[in-house]
Amino acid sequence: MLLEIFLLLIFVGLLIGIKWLFTPYTNWKNQQKTVKKDDSIVVICDGKEYKYSSYKNTSEVQLSIVIPSYNEENRLGRTLEATFKHFNNYKYEIIIINDASKDKTLEVAKKYSMNNKNFKIITYNRNRGKGGAVRLGMLAAAGEIQLMMDADLATDLNEYEKLSKELLKITQNGLGLVAGSRNHLVKDVVVQRKWYRNFLMHCSNFIINTICGVRLKDTQCGFKLFTKNTSAILFRVLHLERWAFDVELFMIAQKYKVPVSELPVKWEDVEGSHLNVVEASIQMARDFLLVRILYLLNIWNFKDDIGL
């Protein structure tokens, strides 16, 4: 009897493990079926609401700034004020994606959206993860240049001009991507961090470089600059919606021969993060391995299209 119970527990554990392992795949399949029909995704602009599925961005801007936000009521206002100040002389729009926040992130964003047709909020009721949020923002953006940045303002906005010049230099046939990098800060951080965080970092780097074939030194910095054509390709193909989505973006970029450059940026850790480092690292390692396997098996394809 005890043996039967033990074997049953092992079997149930295996089923749960397999389900967890393939969560990114099942999420993607569900997204394909529902995202285009999901009327709960709305765009708020100048006090009016539009269905995302039928929204057409007619803003005549050169730069789109896309900021994914989850429970950022305490940091978003400061970030927006700094962004307005820095980009005052640019022709730009800001797109905030409220990733089903449980706090007052949406209310904070709405304060800035009134009487400003170049300030958009994309909001919905089911948390999609950072990758899913960024994708919705990028595919709704109008700018020829598109900046993805984090809501915590960890990267100095003065770094934008450096990345912009680099993007102009490397762009070919309308394609180009410049990624901010924190790799130059690693030596100082490694000394201060706990051993298990350094271990997880080295494991992730091995998987990213060796198994996924992405040779960048820092794929996860939340400060990246794209041409509009590049965004249209990468984010339509993108399958991963959680923290590992950046790595898949670079895999897709390699496939489409998008010129990619990596530049060091001024960055500082900002208090208030909601990230569980251990949990996120395990989840990311799973996603790194799974995305490589699914592409190799041709279950996922570089010609897939989310349909937005």
C-alpha cells in the first residue's frame, strides 16, 4: 500500500513538473487564440478608451518610449517626470503598459494622460509578464525609433543619446537594435552579492551563450533601442512572455540578420523591485532551455506571428 502511494505521488509530481516545464508553450498557444479577440485590452489616450484590437496609432512622432509597469505606483510618477524633462525637445510619445497591476499604477498613469494625445496607456485584467506587456506596447508604437525602458528608471536617461547614435551607425535596410549593458558593473556586484545569486548568474550565462547561442554579455538590461521595422519583426514572432523574453528577441534578431550592438550604460539598483530573484532565475533557466528545444523541434518557428 505504501509503495502504491509513493508511486502515485511520483506520477503526480511528474505530471505537475511537465505541466510547469511547458507553461511557456501553453501560454503562447492560448495567446494565439485569444489576444486578437481580447476586448479587455484597451488603449487610453487623451481621456478616451479604445479597443486594442482595432486601435490605430496615428501619432506623428519620431520616438516611442515604451514602459512596462506592474505595481509601480510608487516609482512611475518620478520616472515620468524625468522622462518628460529629458525628452522635452524630442517629438515623442510615451506608452505605459499596465500589466494588470494590483495597486494604483493605472491611476498614476491616468493623471498624465489627460489632454495629451501622445501619452497612451495600454491596460488589461490578466497579468501577461514583462515580455507580453512590452510586445503590446511595441506593436502599438508609432515612432521610427522605439525605446524600451523599465519603470524604475534604473538606467540614466542621458544614455539614450549614446544608444541613438549607435543605432544610426549600425542600421541596415531599416533594421537595427542597440542594447544597454551592465556587464562593466558585474565585478563590483559579484563581491557584494550572496553566493547563490552569483551561481544562478553563471548558470544563466552558460545557457544563454552556449545553448541559446546569444553572445551578448548582458541580455537582461531593461534599456534597449529598436528601429520600428525591427520591432515589427521581433515582437510578432516572440513567444516568451516572462523574464526570459529578451533572450528570444536576440535569437530572432540573429535569424533575421538584424545588426545588434551592445553598449555600457550608467545603471543603479533602485529600491522597490517586486522580483523574487531565485524564483525568477529558475523560471528563466527553464524558459531559456525550452525556447531552444522548441525551435530545434520546429514546434516554434521564426515565421510565427502572434496575429496583432
